[in-house]
Amino acid sequence: MNLDSFLALLPILTLLVVSLWRGVRPAVFSGFALTVLLFFVLDGQIPAMGASIATAAVQTVNILMIIFGALFLYQIMEDHGFIDRIKETFLQIHPDRHVRLFFLAIFLTAFFESVAGFGTPGAIVPLLLIGMGFSPVLSIAIVLLLNGFFAVSGAVGVPVSDGLKAPLGLNLEQVGSIYGIAAFGVLVSGIVVVAILYRYLRKEAGQPISKWGWVLSGLTLGTYALLAPYTQELTGIVAASVMGVFAYIFVFKERRLQLRPWIPYIALVGLLMLPKVVAPLSEFLRWEWGLRDLFGTDISASIRPLQSPLIPFLLSGGLALLMAGTSRVQVRPVVGKTITVFLILFPSLAITQLMINSGGEGASMIDFIAGIFVLTGDAFPLLSPFLGAVGAFMTGSTTVSNMIFGPVQMASAQQLGLSETLILGQQLAGASLGNAVCLFNIIAAGAIAGVQDFKSVLRKTLVPTMLAAAVVGIMGAVWLSIGS
């Protein structure tokens, strides 16, 4: 490893070490200062720096729209009794609260991630788990770890269609293989993650936990892995539905549930799905406002306000107000929490953009990091998922991780004589799993749930994510050794 490669790694190491040592807030601020310094050390140009900051600002607005919408809806439902009535319906599902946790966490996380993406599960599901009596930190960690399974096909397949298929010119057969490899990796690594979740829950409860969690998670992930090569972008929705039907027949103690308090959330799901099934509406919502060639560079930024979950959140909130027969909304706490997130979210996104756009005419920090992985030679299949996870850690997006590192993974596979679909499948699995450790995913979910202890959330998600990525890497290496 040369000096430039070591310097390129420093922002990521700083974010990880300082987050675990002092907390996420000081990690983000110190990481931003260090990245600005390294940007110029590695021949970054002032126009590129300005464009990177502007792009980070646009991305911040994209995420804040989701956070504001989720807070707005939850505030209304909390103030007008919907959440209390939802808590009452939980008791009808099963007397064991851990059974209720696994059902709701798996079903809702898989469904919302598959339909909407954009971090939507982290904005909704932890609040419901907290309402069931689980600690806020554990609730967020559980949802983020589960979300890492289903981001493989998140947002109706965008991570593959926009992140790999279109940029790399993949055919349908290759896409099916990549889905299958990634989903199978998630299935096997999921055993490790669920085992750790059981450990967390046993420690909090001080008693053994029902085995139904294993059944429900195994059924969902097994269905996911089995169908992924064929159902592809719809896999998460299908797997969640299969598990839901199974639980309704074999797990639920009371099948006549009170649906009225759930109506705003049901409406939210319908609104999120509507553009997926009505093609003209989907095209209309794709309208974007863009900033092209910022400050004379080739860097651009855009925002699609109509495609954001913000509007479905606001409309569902309006429906809740209509059902409650009032127009009273407490906006001040919603705005206050949103501003708090901005102060941490913006510098964390700026770090990523500065790393991507550093290097001037030469290699960027991202290029140097990718080069470190490529130099591992025969060990590359073991480390390939970690490269995807690094991309998600930096960007909070499976899609963007695939866009950044997909070409590197494919070129490395070709150079080393490895199966391209296998390596890209590992990239997809690693990028999906990496969402659980992304700092601004943690910040966003924490802010919505009223949690400031982001460090504790990262501590709960880091080890399971790294172990899961290691399992995917080992599987890839074994697969290649058997094939050769």
C-alpha cells in the first residue's frame, strides 16, 4: 500500500474509530475536516470542492424530505391516538412480544424497503418496536440489520437496474444470476445476524426468546433466496407476503384485527406502490430539478421531489387528520428534529462527495481504495463484499455503492479470471448489508425515534455486518474453488 492509498483510507478509518470512541457527531465533524485537507493534498481542485459541497447539499435535502415526512406522519398519529390503538392491536397478534417483534420487523422492513427504499423502513418500523416496549437503540439496530437483507432488491430493483445492469450493460441472464448469488449470500449470512439479534434480545429480556423468530426469518430469507433469480425486483414483496400469510395462519392467536388505526400506514403503502404499477404516473413523478456541470466541472446534482416518499407521507398524515376530525398538527417538534439531523447529515454526505471528486485529473480517494482491494489477487473474492459494504457505509445507498464500485468489481474479475456474475453478486450482497452501518442511515433513524446515542446503534450493527460480509466472502471463495 502506497502513501496515497493510506491517505485515501483515513476518512473512513476516522469515521469508524471516532464514532465508536467518541460518538458519531465528533466523528462526522473531524472526518469532514480531515477529508477537506486530504482533498487538496491529493490534488483536488477548488471548483470540484464547491461542486462536491453543492451536491452534498442537494442530497441532504433529498434525505431531509423523507425524515420530515416520516416525523410529520408519526407526530399526527401519536397526538391523535393512532399509535396507542396500534399498540393495542399488537397484543392480538400473539401474547409473546418477541414473536410480535420478529413478525412486524421482518414483514414491514421487507415490504417498505422493497416498495420504497430511500431508508423508509428506518423511518417507520423502529417507532412501532419502541411502542411495543423495546429499547430505542435496539429497535433501530434490529431494523437496520434486517433492512440490509432486503436492500438487494430494494425500491423495486433500482440497486440492480440502475446500479449494475444499465452502467455495465448486463443481460437478463447475468442479472438473474447476480440476484440469485446475492440473495443466497444474504440467506446464509442472515443466520449469523439473526443469531446475534437473539443474543441482543436475550440480554435485554433476561430470559430465553421464542423460536418463532428463527422460523419467520428463515422462511422469509429462504423464500427470498429461492425466488430471487426469477422474481428479481419483486422478491422482497413476495417473500414478505409469503411470510405474512404463513404467520396469519400458523402464528396469529387472533385473526380478526382492528385495521382502523393502521389505515394511514396502509394508505402510505398504497401511495408508495402506485407509481410502480401505473407507468404514466411513474414517468410524471420522475421529473427532476438538476444542477448541471457545477462550477465548470462535470459534476451534477439533481433532486426528484415528486418521487420522494415525502408526498405519500404528507398525504397519509392528511388522511389521519381527516379520520381524527381535526386539523391540529404540532409542526415545531418536527422541524426541530429535522434541523438537528441536518447539522450532522450534511457534513457526512460532504465527506463522500469530496472523496469521490478528489484527485483532479488523477485518481480519486475512491479509486485508491478500490485499488487496495484489487491488489489482493487470489484473496479478492474474500474481500469483494467488503468493498460493496464500504460503498454503502460511505453513501447510505446500495444503488450508489453499485454505481461506484460495480465497474471496479467487474474489471477486477476480468483481470483475475474470476466469474463476473459471482463477484458482482458479492458486491450487491455487501452493499445491501452495508446499509446497516452507514452513519447517516443511523442518524436519520435515530433522529426520527428521538435517539441521540448514535454510537450505541453503530456498536450493535457493526460486528453483525462485518461477520455477514465475511460469510458472503467465504461463500464466494468456496464457490470459485469448487468451480475450478
